[in-house]
Amino acid sequence: MNKVLTHKDITGKLAENLGLKNPMALPRISKITISAGIGKLYNSDKKVVKEVVENLTFIAGQKPVVTKARLSISNFKLREEMPTGVTVTLRGRRMFDFLNNFIHIVCPRIRDFQGYSERSMDGQGNISVGIKEHLVFPEINPDDLVTIHGLQINIKTTAKSNKEGVELLKLYNFPFKKQ
């Protein structure tokens, strides 16, 4: 398995690519947020919240938080305090471990995977990636599943532009589409 890259490992190459001399001006990954929406799943089975929390705990390596509705909205069959999603924020060593796992193990397991587009960046060097089935993570045992759900992975950087964000993620071997 590949070595887990941290910011210290790529600093020199990143400074050279971006033409920056001050190491504090270099962009870095600040956090990774993993979330799963459970609104429709919750209406069919109340035990699904526990299962999704358990799955995200296995994937992230830390316990997620259950987000709840603040207001009731009758058109969506949503009541106040009803669970709507599960989210976990990773920083530090767990963040780099998850990123390495995602890039080198999970992405190759995604069916018909061609890479992520550089245009999916948000203008400030952050990228948001959606996964349709959480089964691509090796931590999940398919025999124990009741429901299959998707995940949203947000990688937040301190980059000031998409160019800086792409350069940063490329040094971590992030799978961008070849153009």
C-alpha cells in the first residue's frame, strides 16, 4: 500500500509548481466532511439511522453526528427533530488516512470510474464528490447490509483558486480526468 502523504511531504513540490516562496502561503487541506442523507430511508424504516451511523463510523474511523430537522414541513412529511442526515468531519491524521484510502482503494473500486472533473471545483479550491453506493468502501461488509445509501465527500482546502486546489490535490494523486 502507498505511503500516506501529509502536507510536509508535498510542500517543496507545491511551492515550485505554484511559484510561492512563503510556506505559509501554500494551500493545504483543512478538513474532509463525509455525509449521508437519510430522509427517504427514514420514512420506510426507523432502524436505518443506526445502520447509517454504524457504516459511517466504519468508513471514517470516528463517530458521526445525526443531523435533525429544525422545522416541520408537511409537504416533505418532515417533522421537527426528525433525523435527516448523518455527517462526520475529519481533520489531522484521520483526514489524511481517509484521503489515502479514498484515492488508492475506493476510487479504483467504483464501477466505470473515469476520474473526477477539474471543473467540479467550487472556485475556491474545494471539491465535492458524490458516491452512489457506500459498498465501494472495503470496511463495509455487504452481507450485513439492510439498505444501500450514497455518500457526499467534501474536501475543503485553504486554496484561493481552483488552479491552486487542483495542484494541491494532484500532488496527493487525486484522480482527475485526463484532458
